[in-house]
Amino acid sequence: MSALIKKATREMDKLDWGYLDILAEYLYTPHWIVDFDDKKSKFYNIIIIYRDLDRFGQESLKSYLAYRKNKIISER
């Protein structure tokens, strides 16, 4: 599980604030996650990993997402 989380966080590190904001909408809207199949999306791999994680792993990714968004805002 930690390898999946590490891979997803590396993918998140590549995204700018706008994409992180869109990703947050997906992660906090469960029925969007189930229906998501846009393979060309910049966060496709993150969502696939998110689906495979247990609840603890999903919450970890949400926390990291919030951390990344706040870090980007503080750097402005």
C-alpha cells in the first residue's frame, strides 16, 4: 500500500494548483471516482490508485493533496 501512496504523491507533485483543485473535487465526490475513465487526464493514475486503496490510504492521499495545495499557496 505504501508503494501505491508514494507513486500517487509523486504524481501529485507534478500538478499545479488548478489541477490539484480539480482532483480534490473528484476525491471528495465518490460517484465521480466510480465513473472516472478519462485516460488522457493528468490525474488518471492518481484516481486509479485511489480506487485501489483502503480507507486509510484514501484519507492519506486526501491529506497529502491538502498539504500540496497549501504549500503552493504559501509559495506565492
